Amino acid sequence: MFSLQICFFPNARAFSLRYQTAGMLENVLRQGVLGEDDTGEESPRNLKLPSRKPAIVCENCLHSLGKDIRARVFHILDPKGILEMLLVFLEEKEAGNHVVPRLENYEHDENRLLPFLGQWKGHSVTKRSGVYGATIAEHDTLATLEIDEKGHLTQVITATSKDDNITTNVPWTGCILENTVIFDKGFQFTLLPGGMYMGYPSDISKSVAESTSFHLEFCWIDSSSKRQRLVRTYDAEGYAVSSTYFLETKI
């Protein structure tokens, strides 16, 4: 049995959709079983399949700002709440005789981190789920990502509420290992071709044990100076708390 939660951002043609098995994350993780795995079943050789009953499947969808193309991405967590698979679908509406977009066209990007470096100024809209009051909050945002000569990364995200003008700062430090950015706060990015990254906790079970929230993120730069981000936040029981859409410009 699956439950669904979906959040639309109609002006941006973006949405975030959460699928989840009936067993909630907190209770079942502590028992060590979150769903049924497929390890005992035969499958085609060299074909990686997600678990039949994953803990959480989160879909985020962003539309290109300049083309009639959208990217749909999936975070899939296995029965123990560990990230098992990232899936990306790049789709064009009514392609006709046009060439269908393919991520393989970007596979030879030499430095996938480079497009994300610098300062990004923008605006965010957060929609909280009905369980948490079905409220909407807006913020002015400034995100900075820098890397020094030793490969140490620093990220600072500043958000100022439109309602009460309160500003918060979230500083993170980390490093990069091939195409993975690993932050000290227990969060990491997988850098993908085509100006994309997908973010997720390094260990969701730790968040559950500490009764703290966690989030899954998708970012897409589909022009030289603008990017979009979708962030789906979950509570310690695996319920989707909120979805946040960001539109940011590089400065």
C-alpha cells in the first residue's frame, strides 16, 4: 500500500511528488526492516532495479526556463532508508523532428562543480503540507558556494523572510570527491551532467534516531545565469513536511 503527497508550483510548472510505503520511516527503521527487498529474486544481468517496496520515492520536476523541456528526477531509498538509486528523465514536449535531449551529450563536462560556484541571488516559495497547517512562506535568498586551492568547499545560504524580515544563515563546509560533494553536516550532492545536482543526507537513519528532519534536493542550471531548485523536507517519521521552489540568478 502506497501513500502519495504532491505539491505544485503552477507559475514555475514545477512539482514535487512523494511516494511512500505504508510503514513509516521512524518505527520500521529501528526494527531494521523498512520493506521487502528483491535480493532473492532473479533479474536480468547488469540491470539494477530498485527495491520492490522502497522506503521513500521522491520525484521532483522542473521545467526549463527557455525551452519546452523538463527534467524529472527520482530519489529512491532502499528498505533500510539508505539512498539506493538516482534516476533522471529529460523530456521534451512534442519533439517532432527535433533531436530528443539526452544527458549523454553532457557526459564529457570536465568540471561539473564549476557552474554552481559563486553567488546566487533569488526568491523562494515554501508550501507546507496540510498536516503542518498548509501555509505558504516566501523568502529572499542568497546562496554562496566557494572552493579554495586545497579543495575545501564553503557554502552559505542566507534567507530573509518576506513576512517578518528575519534573516537566517546556514553555513556548511565540505569537500569534493570526483563528482560527489560531501558536507560536514551529513549532506551530499551528486553532480550530474547538464548542470544538475541531486542532494540527499549521507545517513537518514541518523536523522531518524535523533528525531530530526531531513531533505532531498534537485538543482538545475539550464541557462548561463539562472537556476532552479526544488527541496522536499521530511520529518523524522518520513512524512513530507514541505516543498520549496527556488529561482536564482548568478551575480
